[in-house]
Amino acid sequence: MSRALNAENVLEAGGRLAAEAARFTSFGWMRGTSGNLSEVVTREPLRLAVTASGLDKGELAASDVAVVGPDGEPVEVGGIEPLVPSAEAGLHARVAALTGADAVVHVHALNAVVAGHHWPRGVLLRDVETLKGIGRLAHDDEVVIPVIANSQDMRELGDRFEAAYDPRTPAVIVADHGLYAWGPNLKRARHITECVEWLLAYKIATR
Amino acid sequence: MSRALNAENVLEAGGRLAAEAARFTSFGWMRGTSGNLSEVVTREPLRLAVTASGLDKGELAASDVAVVGPDGEPVEVGGIEPLVPSAEAGLHARVAALTGADAVVHVHALNAVVAGHHWPRGVLLRDVETLKGIGRLAHDDEVVIPVIANSQDMRELGDRFEAAYDPRTPAVIVADHGLYAWGPNLKRARHITECVEWLLAYKIATR
Amino acid sequence: MSRALNAENVLEAGGRLAAEAARFTSFGWMRGTSGNLSEVVTREPLRLAVTASGLDKGELAASDVAVVGPDGEPVEVGGIEPLVPSAEAGLHARVAALTGADAVVHVHALNAVVAGHHWPRGVLLRDVETLKGIGRLAHDDEVVIPVIANSQDMRELGDRFEAAYDPRTPAVIVADHGLYAWGPNLKRARHITECVEWLLAYKIATR
Amino acid sequence: MSRALNAENVLEAGGRLAAEAARFTSFGWMRGTSGNLSEVVTREPLRLAVTASGLDKGELAASDVAVVGPDGEPVEVGGIEPLVPSAEAGLHARVAALTGADAVVHVHALNAVVAGHHWPRGVLLRDVETLKGIGRLAHDDEVVIPVIANSQDMRELGDRFEAAYDPRTPAVIVADHGLYAWGPNLKRARHITECVEWLLAYKIATR
């Protein structure tokens, strides 16, 4: 990302995040005020626009966005009201830093949590066409969606993510919690999220 | 609530109740004319605005609202047509009085009735992130959604609710019937309802 | 019904049928061009407005309506294009004649066909609050949704319906086929259909 | 089809394909950018308008369409931007050529892939009314939805399709992949797709 860190770019990101959040809410993946989405605004230093905490994800405005740095800490941007970011913003930043992804999706999709329950050591997928939708092969490619233990400490959760991370697989399940997925932009992250959820639904339906 | 008991405030509440009811109807949680929502208008004396009985909950107008007192009895308010409140308004009032909640949601969410069937002595939940959405902890916190036997006598149902009530848990399942959830305002009650339903769906999916 | 049998009344009925059909289509209960809805226009002689055959039930216009008599035979009405009624119109007329209902709903709701498969001698329901939504009691009232064998002969199907009919129960499952439900008007028939479907979903989920 | 192969006709087809794709996306059958739809524009030579590759199927414009020949190869049409067709366009063309259908639907409907998993030698359906929706009989008619092995080679996949093809059955499941269905026009192909999916859901629910 070479965008400048200014109010215009943050609000543009906020508008995109709000639209995506409304979509995922319509799928039932952001019940209550759960989940959060982010976009990288600048890489050096790392700054992310992330949906603000505690709001209904189906009703966000472009301005319902917070800016955070690499540890999820709030960062001031002129012209942007300093909303409280989700505590999980720290994991978003960690995902963006480690994977190079410029968009990160975190949703409480039921199938992800159910799959994490059934396969706590990772969800093995292979020989399904939809794997192409997450950048893998439809045949003879063993794909494991990692499952990591939940934590309220984002540093601990980030370390678990880093230990489990396979650069070929753009998603991770946080056990008893939800799904993270990412991509080079928000639309691609949407498509990866949708495909992973479909694959997990299929895995559950055929267990 | 320090609002005055007048037509304007009742109709404002009615508009909010109608919008929430349409949302829950879209989820399939208010089939037929089932369920009802309420808001406290005044605390002393206790007066609630509650959705009128017998109407499609996806098509309510702001004026499709009744005003009731602590036993669910109709209360006249100038400028408000005296619609028939649901018989269940008595339980809404009881919930509001006992819990201090200013908004109460009652829906016939299928997962709530299925969970009540499987766990008639209460639905135990623990170690799920979404528990934070109902004000509990994501780890090591044993949460029980109480299940009480159904009754057509609101006094009896209210007594069962009172006996089962745990101030830490903002929801109760009425067996063979549906779900009650509540919060300090209608939006918070919505989010609690959504989280409880998600938790029950998860519990059922992993039993 | 004391309405005159004229184009205006038929088209008014057609508009209501179209709106209800769009609703049921959104629920997935009218896939393909399946199902049909009807309203009685006159009782003597018996004339029903019924959705025309072969059309997408989510896209009907008010004029996509046919008029039939007691055997489902087409009846000419001035100003109404003589569209082909569904073959099933004969059963609609039979239901209206026998039950006195002025509105009949027939949908291919999956849960109805699944329930008919599991309980081919009738689906027993009791002690569920939602039974009140179909005019029965929430406690100690044994309700059986009859299941009759499918047929392409509407006279045969009508005879089976008549043999199975219990005036207290406003719905019947046609095995391997779908659900019929009825009420004094289309909105009430909608609510009964919704409640029966919910009850069948609950029965299946707890078997 | 006797339409001329020109930009107007291709864009008209593109508009219809976009609308149908949005519908199927709303059903969850085109997650990510999966699936593709096509219409025959001319028969001699065989030319199909097919949804362009890599786009969200819920957001297509009329111009998001590619034109292909009998092997799925791109064909230039004046006034039409040469978008990349899906690799699967080759199978669409093969289906159109073999079956005579002028519209082909390919979706990643979960139930189709689950059914292919459970019944890898074909899904037997009989004695269900909804079979009439795909041109078969409601009674005593053994219908088999063929299941063919997946491949990335459209010629191989086409050969498997040809070997499995029964002219009476307008659909095929590609194992570990998705569903193909077809009809004389796009609306009919929609209805067949909906009915097949319903039938597979029913088969799975009663296994």
C-alpha cells in the first residue's frame, strides 16, 4: 500500500469495511457486535483501518473506523475521531504484517467454530474444486486450515498464529471463537472467507 | 427511564419495536404472529410499550403498540389506541421489574426450543468467545441458560422465571415455547438475543 | 365471500396471491414453479382465484391468475385472460368447499415432505406453544397433521384429503409432495403455513 | 437460436446471465467467484455468451460476459471487450452441443457436492412430485442424477459427461465440485437447477 495516512484514505477504507461487514452480517456471521474487518492503509509504518468496537456490524458508517499500529494500539489521524478499536485489532495487524495481506476478515461463522471443535488439530481438506478459490489445487493438494487455541491476549494469539501459519493457506480458525481470513484486498479477502466457510460446511456435512 | 408516559414516547418506542420485530421476522424467529418485544417507558409506575397481539411481526407500524402495567394489564394513554397486548406482556413486565432491563425480546427461535428440549435443566455453555457478547467471559466461566417449564399463566411463568433467574445471565428459555432475552436498551437486547441464539445453535451442532 | 365474480375482484385477489407467493418463494418453499395459492371469490357458485400454472412464483403479476370452479375447471370471467390453472386447483377447490376456508396455500416446503417421509401415518404434535398459532392448545392437545398419499388425480387426492380431514387441524401433508394449509383469509393462511412449517422443523430437529 | 452474433445480442444475454447469477449468489450457490452461467447465441457456428472468469457473481454487469466457441475458446465479437471466459466454458459448450439446451447453469450448490459424496455412482430419485419440475414423472419413474469425476481438463470432463448423459435428465453432478443443469432457456434452466437442488436436499435429509 502506498496510500498516505490521512482522513480521506481512512474514510474510504471505512466505507469499504462497512459494506463488507453488512454483507457478512447478512450471512449471520457477525451476530451481536462480533467480528471485525481491516484494511492496511500504510505499510511503513504499519497502519490499519479497522472497524470500531461494540457496534452492530450491519449498520456501520464509513466513519465507524479506528486506526491502529502493529500492536493494535490506537493511532491518531487528523480529521478522524479516535474510536476504540477492537482488542482483536492487534491480531489483524499481526496477520497483515506476517502474511503481507492488505485486508483481513474476522467473522464468527458458525461452521468455522464447529469445524474447530471437530478437528482441533486442523481441518484437512483435499480434492474439492472450491480449494481453487483459496489459491490451492482441486486435486491431490492436502490443505490444512490451522486451528489455534483461543486467548484474550493478542500477543499470545499472534504467537500461536505465527507458529501455525502456512503461507499457502490464507485462513486460520481460532478455536471456540471464529475465523480469520485474508487477501491482497478486501474483495479477495471476501471471496477467500466465503470459500473457506463453504469448504468447512462441506467438511462438516460429510463427516 | 425518565421518559414521560405520553403518546409521543409510546409511538417512538413503537417505531423501534416495529423495526426490531421486522429484523427478527427476517431471521424466521417470529413465524405466524409469534413473539413480542417491549420497552420500558416509565419505571414508577412501571409502564411498558409492547407489540400488539395477533399481528404479523414483519409488518408492524409504530402505532401497533400497547401499553401495559406490571401485571401486563392494559393502561390507557391519551392519543394511543388501546390495542390488545399479548398475554405474554405480563412476563415482559416481570422481566423488566426483576432484571432492571429496559428492553425485552421474546422470539420463537427454533434453536432455543430445540436446546430446551435437549437440556431441560438448563443449557450449559462455557469457553466460547461469543459468551462475551452476553456479558460473560470467554474462558472458564460456566454459563447456564435457564430452561423453565411453559405455562399459560403469566404469574406462574413469572414465578418460574424468578426462581431460575441468575443476574449474570440475560436470557431464559421457556421450554416448548421460545426465548426471552433482555438488555438496557433495545439494541443491546437485540445483540444479546443474537448471541444467545448463536450459542445455542453451536451447542446443538456439537452435541 | 360475498364479492361479485368480476375482473376487478379477481385481479385484486391476484395481487394478494402474487405478494404471498413472492414471500413463500423467498423462503425457498416454491422452487422451480412449484406450489400454488388460491382465494375464494364467490361461494355460490364456488369460484376461486388461483395462481396460474408454470410461472415463477416469485415473479407473479396480479394478472397471473386463473379462475376455477369446484372441480378445478377453468371458468371464464369477462376481462380476465383465460390462463391455465394448475392441475392442483381441483384440490384447492375441494379444500375450500370442505373446510370453509377462503384462502388455501400449497407449498413445497422441504420440512413438510421430510416429515411426511418420517411419519407417513401423520405427524403427532403436542405441548408446543406454536400450536396456538394454528388454533390448537399449547398443552395436552394431541394434534396430528395428516399425511395422505400423493396422486396426480385430484379427485382421488381430494377423497384422501376428505377421509383424513379433521376440522380442528388446518393443514395436511401430501406425502412425497408438499404441504396444504388454509384459513379464513390469505394472511391467516400465511400464518398457519408458517406455524405448521416451524412445528414440522421442530419435530424433525428433535426426532 | 437464430440470433445474430453481435454486440447487442451478446450484451442482452450478458444482462440475463448477470441477473440469474445474482439470484444464485443470494442462495449461497456461487460463493467466492465460483460457478458460471451461459446462453447459446448462435448454433451454427456454436457460440455461447458465458459469464467472465474471476468476478463476484453477485455483482456482474451485462458487459461481464465472454463469447466462446465449441471448445470454450474465446471468440471475438465487434464491440465486445474480449474478457477471459472461465476454463469451464468448454464444458458449457459441450453441454449445449450435446443436449440442445440453449442455457446452462453451473453452481457450487453445497447439497449437490454432498450428494455426489454420498452417492458417487449417481443419485437415485423416484416418487417425488418435484421430479415433474425437471420433466420427469412424480410416480414410478427412476431418475438418476449422474455423478462424474472431477477434472481440470474440459475435454476429459466433457467425455465423462457424454458417457453419463441420459437425455431424460437435465442435470449432472461433478463430484467434489458442483452441479450443472440446463434447459431451453435461462428461466427454465433456473427452475431445473432449483428443483434438482431441492431434490438433492430432500434425498440428503432422508438418507
